[in-house]
Amino acid sequence: MKVLMFGWEFPPHISGGLGTACYGLTKGLSCIKDLDILFVVPKTHGDEEENKMKLIGASDVSVLKRELDVKAFKKTIEYLEVKSKLMPYVDPEDFKHQTGYTVEEAGAFLKTDDQGKIPFSGKYGNNLLTEIANYSVVAKVISEDHNFDIIHAHDWLTYPAGIAAKQASGKPLVIHVHATDFDRSGGKVNPVVYDIEKKGMEAADSIITVSNLTRKIVIEKYGISPEKVSTIYNAVEPLVDEGKMLKKGFDEKIVTFLGRITMQKGPEYFIEAANKVLNKMDNVRFVMAGSGDMMKKMIHQVAELGISDKFHFTGFLKGDDVFDMLKMSDVYIMPSVSEPFGISPLEAMQANVPVIISHQSGVAEMLKHAIKTDYWDVDAMADAIHSLINYPVMSKMFKTRGKSEVTSIKWESSARKVYNLYKETLIAN
Amino acid sequence: MKTICLYFQIHQPFRLKPYRFFDMGHDDYYYDDYNNETIVRRIADNCYLPSNKILLELIKKHKGNFKISFSISGTAIDQFQLYAPDVIESFQKLAETNCVEFLGETYAHSLVGLKDENEFKKQVIKHSDKIEQLFGKRPQVFRNTELIYSNQIGHMVDDMGFKAVLTEGAQNILGWKSPNYLYHHPVHSNLKVLLKNYKLSDDIAFRFSNINWSQWPLTAKKYVSWLNEINKEEEIINLFMDYETFGEHQKKEIGIFSFLQSLPDEVFKQTSFSFKTPFETSLHHKPIAPINIETPISWADENRDLSAWLGNELQHEAFNKLYALKEKIQLCNDNKLLLNWQYLQTSDHFYYMCTKHCSDGDVHAYFNPYENPYAAFMNYMNVLNDFSIRLNKAIENNKSQTSKHEKTVKQLSCELV
């Protein structure tokens, strides 16, 4: 069986959850013997590989074909890079670094956040739509030039490409919903994005959602028939190197929020919970690591509550700093308002950190050894923080059981489920 | 003559309300009144009242030949008095027939028997007092929380004058032996041991409504025919189960009440069995052998051990922190604190912290107010910490009052001199 997959970034250019999930799943799929993947990605990095790209078909879009031999993979996979300015999400500074464009120029297409949300201001909208349309034209050409049995498209920017490939080849389409605009926008859905998402879902023969939470949104908000929507949970890459222990420069416990400081992540609830804890006890510090459009507001909120001496902002953390921050932490908290899945608590568990997560996150459906509260229930959140700090046996148990739980969550088994879904979809067609 | 010995367990814990750490030091009321009242009232209407009515009719109908026994925990009695006094009255009516035996247990349905002999005895006496006061007779037969039993527990209850004790007919204890005989304690041979026939008990308590069970639907006629298939030599069938089996776990609609109603009729029609209470059973039959139980057993789950209450680190921590207070409790004379001390020992609090993941999980989920074991632990520890703070304060007050008293005495004696 061969899959034409419209995915996102590969190492070393992974910048967030969608890329991580795409990579992990593809790696898992590469373990399946009779499955081959033709992987197509939009490529925006203006690096040395550009001159190797060639134009294909009638389109003026360049495509680089190469055999990708990632060490971790069980086999090489065919890998097509399409020159395109589509990116799943990007940090403004990061983007400048990777592309050499200034943010303003790049913003013409993709001033997106980590879930691919684009703040349409009208004048950029058309350009993005042009870019999506261009990409789907390439998709059509690729699908005409290659043999495959099934198409798999990851998240809304690639749905039109998936549809185009389906129309050109007549092969069934599986779309993978990593997030919907309802998660990204907090309910204020962008009609253009919604439309693209809905068309993709309607055209798909099968839909994979990353949690039942997302499945419910797909069924209820997009009016999709439940029979064709299946939940397959994400997993996490095993930890290769645990690194050395970090010594804190102080005795206090550290409670960490790590992620984008945006409405979707619920940072203000974390601050309220921190305030409640600090009113009662002293030997604890709170860290908000990350950046985002609500950061300034959060700094003000912390100052207003008068807890700035115990509440710290780190700004955007990169690479090893993320893992170091986790290793220093005694509690990890993710009070997301709407999180389709949420891989980062799994990474915290790998780093031996007990986690508190909101019921409004997909990962809460599958995790046993995590404390779960509603994102708005700051009392319960504060109570959980207090307990993890003051009842050491609990924290200890979370570490050991959490670690063994997270070790058992493997991409291979998610991939196996995806493979079974391919087979079912092919039979149904 | 062969014997059927029926015993039903009635227990309700005082479930805790969500108690946050910032309530500590501010709020000394720990219980979820709304949930407790709702649950007790519901089970009273679904189970206790209708079942008591049926049993009373059966006792009258069979003119003293149908006998049963109950064990009612102190925390259940307290809640009946608060929320369902009609349940107490209906048990009193049953007690008046003289065909019903009430067994002894720890007042709070606690695990103290595994921890401290003095405290254990105190709680058993407190329970016996309550039963005697309500039903006119002091218990002579003992059953420990969740049928938890070992030689050591047998030793303690023998010392208190109990004549017999009930426990699980666990396979790992019995080996090739049958639960269908009377046994005795290996040292205190006067203490008889009755063992639950878990197969026949669970046919009613767990499998009755299971439509995937090959024997479904179970009728009294069929069930009694199984009693006849038992080895002719064997003397006693001990059917021990939660009373909530009737109307709560097994629903009225599935026919559990008509099963109960026709059970004695079928027994008398088809067999030579008679019904006896545990105490009568212990007098009537001769013990066949000693039964040696070194490690405590229980009637819970597949393992029949303590792992449902003391199986993980959380449970051990909470258990040890609780009993670390027992010395201080000796110095306390505040009634409210002493009552909380009882209610906080109830085994259910530890049961909610169980992390075993198997088919037993369903049973553990029943009536469980917590989403997961961690939530149960956090809430319990918050409450226990507040309790501990209050206990320390009360003892401080006692001390300062005692020293004040001593000072006054000294002063007076000085003046006299």
C-alpha cells in the first residue's frame, strides 16, 4: 500500500506540535512493512537546497525530490519538497531566522500562531488563499505523476491539496484533524478557514481526529457524519538522553506553565491559581515560559496581584532550554481552554515532572497519571499544586507511574491504528 | 441437618466534601451532606426498606424457620438516624422477630484491626453498644470490615468474648478444603470461623443480572437445585453479601426481589437445609479443623487481599498519617473531634485511592465521588491536615487548662498552709 501524504516539516526544522505529530506518525508508519509513503511538504526555508529543486508539470512551482533517509526510520521514504510559503505556524523571530525575510514581508502570507491561525486582516487573506490554491495545483500534478492507493492530508492548509489529489486520481482521501478553528479562535471562527475545513471534511472518506474532544467538534460544529470520524491519539517520541540533573539555585519548588501565552492556553487561570497558592504558602515559585499575544497583559495581571517577586516570565524558550526548564520544575501545568491534544504534558512526564492538565485537553482523555481539573476551576488547580508540593508521596508516585505510562504511549501503535483505518477506507471504497 | 447461613452487610461512609487546602484552619466540617443524604435516601428506597419488608413477611410466613443476619456499620446507622430514620424502625421490627442476628464490627467500618489493638477494641465496643441500644441484643459474632481477617484479628475478638467470626472462603487459604464446614481458630479453639462460599454468594451478588452468564436468568428454583448438588458430607452454606445487592446493585426490574421472596420456599420444598443465624450455626455444628490465616484476607476483588485499601503508596501514606495521630487522640476529650476521628477512619476513604486497573475497577467506581485516586488522596489529606491542626490546638488548650487548674490547687494549698 502506498500513501500520498501532505504533511509538514521534518527535522531539523520542527517548530511545534503539528510538525512533531506529523514526524512521529510518519516514523511510526515507516515501521509497517507493506506500507510506503510519498511525503509532500511545503518548503519555505531559503537554504542551499533551493537550487536542487526542479519545476514539475505545468506549474511554476519548484519541487525538490529526494530520498529521505532519516536514521530513526525503518526505511527510506520518498520526500517531495514544494516551494511554497505555507507553514504550519511560526514564531515571528524564528521565521525571520529561518527564511531571511522580514516579518512584515512574510506576514503577507503567514503571520500564524502555533495552531496555524491566521489573523486575516483582509489585505493578506487573498494572498494566503492564492498560496493554498497554488499548493493544490502542485498536489494535482504530483498525484498525476505518481502511483499511490490513498491520500492523507494533515490539517486545514493541506485539505485543498488533498481534495485536488483525490479529484485527479480518484483515490480515497483521509484527513487528519490536529485542530479546528474553534480551538484556535476561542469560538470566533474565521468563515474562510471554516469553509476550507468543512469542505475538506466533507470531501474526505475518513477523518482522523486527535481526541474525542476534537471528534465532537467535527461532528457537531461541521455537521459531519459520526461514522466516518475516528479518534486516534497522538504519542510521544521516547527520550533519547535524559541529560544531567540540574541544580536549582534556590530551595523553593517550581510550578511551570510552558507554552504560547495565548487565550487558547488559559494563562490567566494559571496566574489566579498561583495567587491562591501564594496567599497560603511561601516556598514556591511560578514560571510562565513562552511568549504570545497575551504576555503583556499577563505581566500586568501578576503585578496587579502583587506577586511579581514569586512569579517569573522567561520569554520564548528554544531547544534545550525547554527541556532544562522542565527538569527544574516540580509541577507542570497546562490549563488550556481548548486543546485538541497537547503533547507537551507527555514531554513533562518524560522529564519526571507531575502534570496538572485541564479536562478541556484531548490528552486528558488518555492519561491516567495526571491531575485533571476544569480550566476555569482555579480552586481545584491551586489545590492540586498545593498537594503536589506538600504531599511528597503523591509527587513521587506521579513521577514513577507517569513515567511508565508515558513510556507506553508509542507512535508505533498510533501508526498501526492509522494503517488499519487506511485498510478499512480502501475496503469501503 | 444442613445449614444455610445468610448474612447481609450494610454500610455507608460519610463521604467527604471537596475540601481545598485554603479551607484548612477555616472550615471544620468535612462531609458532603447533599451527596450523603441523596445516596442514603435512594438506597433506603431502592433496597433497605423494600428488602426489609420482604424479609419480615418471609419470617412471619415461615414461622421462625427463616433466619438471617445483618451487620450494620456505625456510620451507616448514624446516617440512617440523620437521613432515613424509617430504615432504623424497619430493622427494629425485624429484630423483634428473634429470627435476626446483628453482628459486631468496628463502628466506623475501619481498618484499625490491622494497626492497633486498643483502638480496635474501643471501636468494636462502641459499635456493640450502639447495636445493643437500638436492637436490644449485644452481638456475639464478629465480622471485620470487608471480612478482613487473620489469626491476629481472631485473637483480639476472642479476647473480647466473641464466639465466632465471619470471613472469606478464599481459595488461597482453603486450598483443597471446603468452605462448607465450620472451622476454628488455631490457638483459641473456642472461636469458630465461618467461611463465605464465594461462588454461590457471587452468583446472586454479582452475576444475577449478567445476561452474558450461561446461567442467566437465575431463578430461585434453579439456584436451590445447585445447593442439592453440593457434596452430601458438607454441612454449611455461608451466603454472605452486601445488602445493597437487593434492589440497588441488582435492580428490582430484573427480578431480584421475587428471587428473594421465593428462595426460602424453594429451599424447604427441594432440600433438607435449614436456615440458621451465624451464632446458631456456630453452636449447632462441630468445627472440623483449625483454619490458619497468617496474612490478612478480605472479600474484595480477585486477590482477596488488602490491596484495594492498602495497595499503593498513596494509601499507605494516608493510612500512616492517620494513625500517627492515635497517641494524641488519647489526650483529646472534644466530642466533635472524636467523632471526626471515627469517620475519617472509614475504609472507603482508602478504597477511593485504589489504583488497580482491572475488572474490579467497576466495583471501585460505585458510589465513588472522586474522578481518580489522586483526587481522593488530595482531598483526604487536606481534611486530615485540618483535623490534625485542630487536634493539636485542642490538646494545647487541655494542657493550659490543666496547668491553670494545677496552679489554682497549688495556690489554694499554699494559702491553707
